[in-house]
Amino acid sequence: MHTLLRRTGTALAVAAALVVGTTTGVPAAAADPTGGAAGQDWTATTDGPDRYPGVAVDQDVPIRMSDGVVLRASVFRPADASGAAIDAALPTIVNITPYTRLVPVLADGAEQDPILGQALDQLGAADLSGTPFDGVTELTGGLGGGLLRTFGVNRDLVQNGYVQVVVDVRGTGYSQGVWDVLGEREQQDSVEVFDWARTQPWSNGEFGMAGVSYSAINSLHAADKRPEGLKAIFPVEPSEDLAREIVATGGAFGAGFMPAWLVAVNALKFAPIDSLLRGDVDPQWLADRLADPAVMFPQMFDAVLGGDGEAANDGAFYDVRAADIERIQVPTFVTGGWHDIFGRGEPRIFDRLQLPAGRKQLLMGNGYHLNPGLGQGDPGNPPRLDVLERAWFDKWIKGIDNGIDGYGPATLYQQGGDWITASQFPRAGAEYRRLYLDGAPSGSAPHALTDGSLTTSAPTAASTLSVTPGLRAACSRDTAQGTAGFGAILGSACTQDARFAEAEALTFTTAPVTEATEISGSIAAHLRTTTDGADGFWAVTVTDVAPDGRSTVLTNGALLSSRSALDEQQSEKDSSGAYTVPVADLHADTKRAVTPGAPLVLDIGLNGTEARIAPGHRLRIDIAAASFPRYLPMLPDLQASGLKPQRLLIDPDDPSFVNIPVVGTAGW
């Protein structure tokens, strides 16, 4: 059903793209990632004089939910020169966060402080390329792209006629209750926050939702409930499928992200310790914290140890936490990154939205989860996130005819190239081409465990190639992605060049391409395998190999051998019957026994990507038996594998191959 609905949504977008921008009185923004003249106007509007000189803040505003739990919010209103809040009913932007309101307030304070603000600007602009600290540049690039304003308090919005309400999720920050982690009660809270805000004298009953990551997911949940007055949302880095994106990718635990994230949120929910020190603590708040001080830790340990608890496998737990994207009716601007932990889902959200182009937008950059907005605002690049957010809300909430509906609708960073604009993703005209794995040396990877070839015809000789689990992938783009970007601190030698990790991988590389080759969409690997143990783990990456040998990861995917069953309802195939988007079935009852030594065919889905392989470059597929800490098989699966050798079978009669979506001519 999702596949059919996604195709319907794409058809709506393509049809609308033919007419978008022709009915507005502003310069057309379509087909230009910068937004053209309209984009310049959006930036000028955001950076220009504010309508109101100040911001008035009401802290710890109570919002009582229908079950009696009291949430706490900060309400930011435009103020006059004396600091008094403007007495007017205004549209309201809602941000619901689990990271405690202190964090966005601190981010706002740092940005407003003359010294700290200047330091952040300098840090965001610093270029440490060519030094041992070049990973810092990769991480901080989002600071100049509007990250801080979209994460928390956007003073530009407030000082130009919006109210912003930042609410602590129940069980976090100053709010009472036990953290429900995107569950049904928490989703109901979002609707009730709107009900409350609608009755406030500063609200005109029209709303938008904004926020990054968790808050972005909250905005999708709220939008699918269709609350009265919600006009638009601007989710930055939302998730479509928590199980497949971060918790159990390919059936393996997301060890690089989940433990640290749960520790952070559970620690931050105790952050309002200042109330205890002042002696005015809310007894119910304290009782709720002590009732469950480590939310989700039992479920995490159960999953890792191979239990059968609610979060151990796909099913009702994750179904409840997945937004019903097809129900969303309000204009939705999705932003993400190819190497974000949610990079698989962000384009899928855009594709599933049943909205015409202009009312739905996708912007995919080249960053990680920690640095959305990377490079935005630089010459030739898309406008900053805060600029796009302001233009989006001005259009769909205030009705200002600013041309943002003519932007995109798919604004994509083309890895190996530059920013491009498309009517959809994957781009129109993308056709799947097979490249076969061949044991014959390519001559391009003497450093690798195996230097094989990628060819347009099936191999003529049979061979068996062995690979064993190792730890070299700790220095890789997989690690940077799986740790939400923190791993980028290791530097470009790890994140921009896969050769260190490839020493433990089977590699298969094309000849240098004779002309530029463009890839757009999801990639599928069809592998004929065996394992010496009763399970195995397969990590697959696709890289762009430069003439100097540098191997830059474009996308990745992974799968346990015991998770070979596919969700046929979500998976997609080409006209030959080969999978183009294989989606692993992660329910408990679909896990399969693996017989050591018996051939097993695996279809592994890799995240969608947009890339350009330049003339003289090569395309490479890396196949490894581990990629820690990005993936860690659950303990019983790890024990079943015994960390024993795994084998890829090169068989002319049943060849292994990758299915690559190519736009135009393939240069291999």
C-alpha cells in the first residue's frame, strides 16, 4: 500500500511542478537550488530590520493535559522597546522537545550574546581542511546554515509577528509524567497543546510546527492528527521508520547511537535540578522522575540480549510510533542529509506525502544528524534553514506571496557534484542497471582484503571469497553516520576515505567511467552467500573512487543472514523481477534459521542517494562482515555467528550483482 501511495504522491508532485511558480507575483524559484531572485528576497527579509524590537518570555507556563499531567512551556512573544509583550493575537509556532527547554534557551542565549555569537559564527566559518582537525569543520558547518534557530528559539520569527511556544515533552525537562518516547499518549499531548494554545489571548488560532529530530517527528505525528488551525510544518531531520533507521538496521542494534541518546535524554530530564536547590520542587515532577529514572533501558537491554519484549522486533511498538504520512494535509518542508541517521526515511516521507509540489518540499544535504544546514547560505547553495523556515511559514500561515511554493520541490546535494533541483526523488528518468560482482582483479584496490571487479556482464569464472568480522570500520563514514556525526571528529582520513576500512572488506570496482554517470535513488545488492557459523552479518557500502585512489562513501546498508525474509508489501522490483528496494522484514516470526555452509541469497537495501561519478572516477562496492559501532548484532545472533568467516559466492550461473538507478547514460 505504501508503494502505491508513494507513486501517487510523486505523480501529484510532478503534475504540480509543471504549473508551480506561474501564478505568483514574485520571481520563480524553481530549478535553482539557491531560490534565485526569490531566494535572495527570503534572505533579505530574514536578515533585514525586525518588525518588533524585542522578545518577551514567559517561563514555566503550565499546560494541563486531559489525564491531569502538567506540561511546562516557554512562550516567546514579540515585545516593544520597553520589553512589554505586544498585545495582539498572532500565529504561533510550536516546538515540542525532549531535550528540556534549557537546551534551546541556552542555544538562543549563545547566539544572542555578542562574544559567544561571534565565536559561533567564527567556528561555523572555520576551515580546518588539510589539518588533523578537519573533522571539526565537517561537524560545525551547520552552525552557519541556520541550525541553532531551527533547533530552538527562532527570534527572527518572534520579532516579525509570530509567537513561539517551546514545550517539554511529558516526563522530560520541567514537565510532569513519565516519558512516553513518541508513544500514543505523547502524540495526544501534541494535539492538546494546540487545544490549549487556541484559547490563549496571544493566539489567533493559526499554527505551525518546527524542530529538529525528535521534535520533527513530533510535528509529523501532530500533522497526521489534523488538529484545528495547523497550517504548515517544517520538520528538520525526521524519521520515517525508527526500527530500520536507528534501532535495528538490517536486524542489528544501532550501538553507535541508541545507548548514548537514551543516557542523554534520561539525564536531561533531571536537568531542572535548580528547582530542588531553590526548594520549590514540584513533588509530582520528582515522583514521576523517580518512578522511572531510566526510561527505555529495560527494553534496550532486552533487545540486545535477544529477548522478545515490545521493542526487540518490528511490530506494534514501532507501528504506533510511525507517523501516518499519507494523512498529512498541511504543507510540509522536509530537510535531511544523505549521511543522517534518518537519511533512509527523509526522502521516503517526501515521496509518501499526498501533496502537490510546492506544498511539499524535500531538501537533502551532505551532512550528518548533528549538522543540518551544512553549507547552506554559501554562494551557489540553498538558503539557510532559518531563511527557508521563515519563508515557509510566511507563505502558508500568513499568506505572503513570496514564491517559496515555486522552490524545489526536491533540492538535492549531488555527491561528487553540486546542488541540483528536481521534480522528484528518485529523479525522473532513473533506470536500474545491473553491475555484476566478479573475482577478477580491478587493479584499483591493492589495499583491500579482496580486489574484485564490477562489470556489466556476468562473471565467467567461479570463485569463493572469504571475509571475517573486524574493527577497522570504527574509522569510517559508517561510524560518523551511526554516531549522529560525532565520529566525524576522527577526521577525513576516516570519513572521506574508506581505504582504511576496506582492508577488511571485499571490494568490487568498475573501470574508470568514460563519461559522467549520475545515480539517483535506492541501491540494492543481490548476494549469494554462505556462513561458517549459524548466522552472519553483511555491511555493504557504495563508494566513489577518485583517480588518486580516495574512496568516498556514498551510501550504505546492512543485513543479518537470519533476516533474509523481505517485507514484500514495502519492497519494490524492476521489470526483470530483481529487487530495487528490498525492505527487510524485522518481525519476530520472520527470522530464519541459517545452516552453516548452505548457500543463502540475500537482497540488501542501501539508503537512497544522489551522486555524480565524474569521468575517470570509478564506482566501488565494499562488502564487510562487521561495521562496529554503527551496527552490533544482538547477542544471540553474535553468538550464532561465532565471528566465523563468511563467504561470498561468485557463480556464473547465479551471479551476485548490484542494482544501480542511473539517470541518462552509464559511463561504465
